[in-house]
Amino acid sequence: MKQRTDIIAQGALAKGRWFGRPDVLRKTPQKSGLQEWSYEICDCKLALETKGTTILQLSLYTELVAEVQGHFPEWMYVVTPTEQFEPEPYRFAERN
């Protein structure tokens, strides 16, 4: 993340007993403790409908990435196997 990589696949995140490997960490131009950029979570699912457990999982990943970058991302995304593979945005936090 500190190397400013645009896309990180299967990046390991951990804090205490919590651990996760989101499918994709995507760089955004939002400022954070990393400097002029930050990362948001994108996770790919085989189900066509996003379940509540998926949102909980992404929320954990978002909290873990916030721990690393010193900033909570505003959005997190689920990619389902639709024709265009368009990410579904879910708001995690309002901007400060």
C-alpha cells in the first residue's frame, strides 16, 4: 500500500484476532495516512444477490484497511457475476 500500487489482489489484513483477504484493494485519490491516496475494498461473489453477511465481511475488511492507512474509506464494493461485472457500491462512511 505504501508503494502506491493501483490494484492489490488478495492483500492480507489483520488486527488482533481479526484477519481477512479481500479480493481486491483498489487505490483511490482520497487522502489518507499513506499520503495523497487511499484504498477501498472490492470483493467478488458468485451469488447474483448480495447478502447481509457479505456486507458484514466487507465492513470488517474496511475497518482493517482503515487501521493500516489511518483513514476509513467512504465506499466498499461487491462484484457479482452479471454481464458487465459492474461493482455494486455500498457506503461505509461519510467523508470527514
